[in-house]
Amino acid sequence: MFGLLFFILFTPGVSEFICTSSDLEMSYTFCDSTAHSFMFNLTPCSTRNKPVWKAALTWIPRSDIHFLKIVFNVWYDGAKALLWKELLCSGADDEYSLCGMLKGETLDSAFDIKGSRFEFPKGNYRIVVQGFSDDSENNMLICLNFTMIVK
């Protein structure tokens, strides 16, 4: 069976567009030098009317996911605006489908990002999302460097 699902192997420094519209442009690169099996999509491509974005993520992790801590660093026009850390998987009573995944399994997930929580002023945003397999943030599973330009 041939489906529409495909994986993209990225090389570092090559920017991949998520979306482009009259009021928003988003792209990302990987922070490390290893190719990843990864795809991310976002609709609608707009910040108008505080939309609920529909996100789709497909990822094949390079190691087992028993513990996963996500760290978000956000810069707005060059100034640090936010540092947010969230423990997604701890190995006990985890609620997310990616918790307990084994190396090489495919994560295929869709979720909402509620734009109404945020008012995005025009400008340039840089968002670094890091996933760690330990609480000390020494063992990085994935690192993405997003660029978001609100026009």
C-alpha cells in the first residue's frame, strides 16, 4: 500500500518552510548535525483572528522514549522572551502517546495549538525546542530551531 506519508531527511543548516502567508512565515532547521526522519505541518498559516492551529507531527526517534523533557526558548526581535520546561514522559502514568516508544517506531500525531492564548506582535521570533531523555538536560534526543516572522 502506497500512502501520501513521507519522511524528510534534513541536513543541518537547511531551512524547511512550514508555511508562508501574507501575515506569517514559519520555517525550521535542526540544531545538530545528524539527519532526522521528521515532518511538521501547521494550518492555517495565519495569526489573524487568534486561530486554533492544527499541527501534524511525524517523527522516528533515534532512541527509546521513557523519559522526555521539552525545553522551549523563545526570542522576540533578538531579546529572550520565554523559557518554558515541560516534563512529558516520566516513565509512570504517562498520558502522551509518544511515551514508551521504542527507537525506530513512528510517532504520527495531530494536535491543536490554541493561538487565542497568545497575541503575537509583528516581528521576528526564534523558538528553540529541545527534547531531553534525562532531567539534567545532558542527553538531547532532538533539537529544532524555528523561525517565525509575523508581518
